[in-house]
Amino acid sequence: MYLTVALGVSAIACAVVSILTVDSKTFKAVSSINTFYFGIVAVVVVGRWLCECLRFRMITRAMGKDIPFGRLSKAVLGSAFTGAITPYRAGGFPAQVFFLSRYGLTGGEATAVSTAGGVVSLLVMALSFSVVVFLGAASFRIHVGARTALVLAGLVSVVVMILTLSLIKKPLKVVKLINAVIPGFLKKKECFIRFEKGLANNICDFTESMRTFVRGRKHHLISVFLLTMVFWFSGALAVSLILRGLGYPQYFWKAMMGQIVVSSILPFAPVPGASGIAEAAFAGIFSVFINKSTAGILTVIWRFFTMYFPMLLLAVAFFLALKDSKVGRKAVVNGCD
């Protein structure tokens, strides 16, 4: 259902944007397309997701764990598929924890891996947007809704970091909080006792993994941050290459800044795949400096390379990971240097 909504609303939005912007100049722009750059964009998109898999490999290694790269890639890409088709990308985190736990990590360790990846991404996103603002994002038309989403992004990153640091410092605080609000008669139930014990074990695993990550070898941490930056940079680079293929090489850096603004908004869209919102935001920001007749075709091509094409690859990984999850937990190598 989510996949149908995401693709359906996106297709309608692309059609509406195209109809509102098409004119005689649009056909001239289409006829002069340089497909060579579109081939490079396809390579960049594939490389971008390969980079994301490498990033999580470095995170797991920094925590002293090691999952074979093929299995880890299926967990990362498969969970990205569920995130891409759910509102607020809410399906990505639980799916990633589930798949990682099926590949040998405990629930706490899998949660630590996903949390570390998310926190670093939020930090890089906030840093990237700050750089864009500093370099002159005032030239972009950022409406009240977009500004609200960007402020929300900053608040979410702060809250996540505070909660993470709190759990690292006092790992059993959550268990005590649950105990304080649970009625006395439930505490004696066997199912609650098992739940409490399992929760405590997972929290301890989470805390130990996060401590190992924070105190880990510097080259692991640096690699995680660099790979995160490459992941964000390559997403912005794809738009600049698309514009070059459409005959607008002069907007290379401005296109990258515009894409960073759009990317900062999308995770907070309450629609599967950010469909409708993504197309409107992208067309609205890029129409500031791109000819209106080209804005529609640019939006359609951008959506193809950032949603439709990668979603096919992510869907394959999702079904492979789902198939593996039915077999049982895989062995994980501990003490990886």
C-alpha cells in the first residue's frame, strides 16, 4: 500500500509539474539533452548506495563486530527501501534493526548500529545546511513550511543525541522508568519478567556498543563521517550532473546547494516517499534560477534518478534480506580489529 501511494502520488505530482511548466522551449531543451551525463548520474547513484553500505560496515567494525559485506548490504539497502516508502521514513529504522539482528547482532547491538548511523547523518545534514546558508542560500525561496522542517531537523538531532548520551551514561534508566509506571500486578507476570530481562540485556548491549563506537579507533570514526559526507555530496552531485546534461553547466554549485536544502526537508514529509512534497519543493526551489520551461523536465529526471531507479535496487535487497530472515540468525564475528 505504501509503495503504491509513494509511486502513484509521485507520478501524479511529476505530471502536474510538467503540465504547468511545459512550453515550446521545453521540447527544445529535451532535444538538446546530453545523455552521457545521465549515464554518469546512474553510476553516481549506484556508488552512493555502495558508499552507504561501506559506512555501516565501518560503524559495525568500530563497535567490534563484523558482518559479511554482502549480508550487511542487504540489511542496509533493504531497510532503506522500507524507509523510502513510509511516512517520515519511519520504516527504515525498525527494519534495519530487524535485519541486522537476523544477521547475528543482538537487538541492542543492532539498535546501536542504526542509532549511530542516524546520529552521524543528522549531524552532517545540519552541518551541510549551515554551510549552504553561509554560502548564500538567501537566493533560494525557502517557505515557512520548509523552514519549520529544517528547524525540526535540528531539534530532532539534538534530542536524539541527548537520549543517546543519557543511555550511555545511565543504561538502566529506561528499565527503572518502565518499572515506575507499570502496575504492580503486571510486574509479577512471567511475560513481563521476561520482557524486563530482555530489555535490560538489550539496553546493556546498546550501551556497550555505543561506548565502543565513541571510544573506538580514530580512523573508524573518521571513515564514518567521511563516508556520510560522500553519501550526501553524491546526492547533490547527481542534480548538478543532470543540469549539465540539460545544458546548464553554469549552475553546478547552486544546484548542489539547492539539493541540500531539498534533502533536509524530505525526511520530515508525512507522505510515503515524500511524494508530492518532494516534487513541489524541488520545482519551487530550482525554478528560482532555472528557466520555468526546464523546471518540469528537470523535476521528472531528478525524481527518476533519486526515487524510481534506486527504489528498484533497494527493493531487490529488501526481498533478499527478507528471505534470509526466514532462515535464522547468521553467525557474527566478534572482536574485529
